[in-house]
Amino acid sequence: MVLYRTTAFTNKTSFLRVYKFCCLSNKTAESNNVCNFERIYRNSMFGARMRTQAGLLWMTHFSSDREENLGLVQRDDLNRTYRENISPSSSQSEQDEEETLNTQPRITTWEAGWNVTNAVQGIFVLGLPYAVLQSGYTGLLLLVLSALLCCYTGKILISCLYEEDGSGRSRRVRRTYADVADACWCRLCPRLGGKLVNVAQVVELMMTCILYLVVSSNLMGHSFPFLALTPATCSALTFLTLMPCMLIRDLKVVSQLSFLCSLAHFLITFVVIGYCLRQAPRWTYGGLRLAVDFDSFLVAAGVIIFSYTSQIFLPTLEGCMADRGQFRGMMDWTHVLACVLKTAFSLLALLTWGEDTKEVVSDNLPPALRMMVNLCLLAKALLSYPLPFYSAAQLLQTGVLRSDTGQYERSDEPEWHTLVLRASLLLLSFIMALYIPHFSLLMGLTGSVTGAVMTLLLPALFHLQLKWSRLGAAGKLLDVVILGLGCVCSLAGVIRSIRAMIHAFAST
């Protein structure tokens, strides 16, 4: 029995082998005790095996939680041995990396909140009243539900960056969205998952940049009709205005621009809301309906859901925060604010214009007020461009080219290859905005493929894989529901976008 207490047995066979060795002097006792052990072992293990079968199936084929936690514990246990045997060069490199991380500019919680607000209070807010008109009363419910879902998926995505060590402390062991994908798909496709996620992020960010260029050029032409500017001239002026984006060094500058962008957005929202309140005596209450066209509902649902997307920015923002513990609170108040403003904005616009609500609600305003709103929209579009542009450049530089962006941020003079990369991205977005036909349809297809996947599907899937053993039944069910919703939204959006593109090309 002393041997039993001091030896680790991995299965029943190893225990029986030692037990038989200890009972060689009494064959009858051996036989009886072995039979008793067999019966006790079967009775005790049957219930546990049945209860954990589903969990073991997931852990065996998909979950990365068990191996990663074991690795963290082993690293903690061997930390002293590692420090004793580590070479001086390795130790120095780790110290240099730690100093690099500490010297990088940090942003406050408010600055991070302005960046998230810039992402979720996008320029598409002017299309929300028309989207709610197409989706009926369910559109108002979708505005609230989408805010809750996107806020939740943003939080669980950031939680996937952390793991608990042997002492129970939470440590940030991953830096980017791609690192989470590599950790989850290491068994199926090592390192390929992170590359696919990086490609999807860069495509979505670049399409967003192109859209801001297109919108800025159109708004510039409509805001200054007395100058008779051609579309090409407006695009060129927009390109020149955005050239200083190549010199952005850190997220602190982007946060300041996002603050100005949010101010422009709030001004637009309050101007439209104020005009609608002045028209209260003329309000019509029959604009919303229950029965809606299915295709129109899909389009409206896509616009509403993706107006809250900010997941691709969150790992970078959270990593640059001075106090990361306030991230969850920041996500709560930014999404609550967005939900309240979007719901009030859409409802008041529908009460004011009813069935006459146009796709861009600013077109319903009087001419003088419309010009002021268009100028604010132009400023908002130009100020919104740096966030996706900076994120795309960082992803390409760190995820694809594998170069050191921290060296560029710390140096007094920018490195030439960084400037070349950013200039190429800016020029590429300018050329694509000029020459790609049916750009809105291509944008819809790209958004359906990458938007739903990056916002709903992947965060829920990664959270299930990495946190399976810590999730309760309600958490697992919620993640599965979001996972299914992401699949449905992506598939429906792709089918409808392809149909629209085929119809557009057939008619030209």
C-alpha cells in the first residue's frame, strides 16, 4: 500500500500489476481482491465516463485548452531551472523585448473608447433608418440584439488572448487575432489558420479604406457644387488630403483623430434628431410594419449587424491600453451609447419621413441643412480612414513581412520600407476606388464573407475551443447559437451578393 500511495498510475492495468506483485504470498486473496477491484473499478468509472464523454470528444478533436494550460504550468514549474540554465544572450534578448513593450506609447481607456466608437458609429448610420424601414419592427429589435452580440463577441475574443498560469493569474500569452487562430487550429493546419485570419483582416480593412475614399470623393463633389469638380479631381484631392496617414507612428494619434471623428458623428446625429423633433406635429406612425420581404430583410439585417463590428481592431487596442482591466467596461459603455443613438436616430427619422425615407437619410433634409451635414460627413469620412489604414499596415508589416514596427515608432526618422508599404497601400486604395466597377456589390460580398466570419463565427468558435473546460452550460449554448447565427448570416449574404452581381453584369 505504501507503493500505491507513492506511485502515479495512469490506468487500471498498471495498478493491477503492482497489486498482484504485493499479493504473491496469498493466491486466494489475490484472486478475490482482484475480482473486487474489477467490480469497484467498473462501478466507479462508468458514471464519470458517461458524464464526460461529450467533453472529452470536444477536447480530443478541437479544444486547445488542456495542452496550453499544461504548458503554462510546466513553464512555471521549470522557471527556476530555465533561469539557471539560460544563456546570457537569450536573457538579454528577453530583457530587450520587455523594454520595447514598456516604451511603446499607451492609450487611455477614453482613447480606446473613442476608437471603438469610431468603428461602431460608422458612416453607415445614415442608412440605418432605411434599413429599419425595410425590416419593420424586427429592425428595432435587431439594433439592440446586434449591440449585445457584438459587445459579447468582442469580449470573448479578448479573453482568448489570456490563459491562467499555475498560480491562477491571468496572463496575456497571445497578441493578435492570428495568434488565437494558430492556437486553435494547430492540430488541423499549423500556422495556416493565423495566415488566413490575417488575409481576411487585411482584405476587410482595405475594402473599408476604399469605401471611405469613395464616400469622401462623392461628398466632396456634392458639398461644393459651385466648383464643378469632376469625380477624378475629387478623388485626387481626397488622396492628397490623406497622404499624411503614412507618417502615423502609433495609436495615440489615431485615437485623437477618432475623437474628432466621433465629434463630427455626434454633430450629424444631433442635427438630424433636432430637425426630426421640430417636425413632431407632422409625425406619421405607420412607417413600420410586421410583414417584410425576405431579401430586403436580409439586406437590412446585414447593414444593422455589421454597423457594430469592431472585432478586428480590438486585440491591438486592448494591447495598447494603459489599464487593460477596464476593457470590458469600455466595451459596455461604447456599445450602450451606440445602441441608444442608433435606435433613437432611426426611430425619429421614420416618424418624420415614414415611407419616404431615402437610403441616405440626409437626402431628406432641406438643401441648406443638407450641405452642412454633407460637410460633417466629409470630415467624418476623412477622419475615419486612418484607423483601418493603420491597422492594415500594421498587420501586413508584422504578420506578413515580419518586420519590427516598434523600431519605426521609437526612431526619429521613419524607415524607408515602412513608408513604401504605407504609400503602396494608400495608392492601391486610390486606384481601386477609381476603377473597380460595381464596387458596392463587391463590398457587400467581401463584407458577407469576412464580416460575419470575423465578427460572429470565429470569436464564438475560438472561445469554445480555448475555454471549453471553464464554460458552463449556458455559456456553451450561447456560443453555439452565435456560431450558428454567424454561419447563417455569412451564407445568406454571400448568396444574395452573388445573385446581385450576376444580375448587374447581365444588365450591362
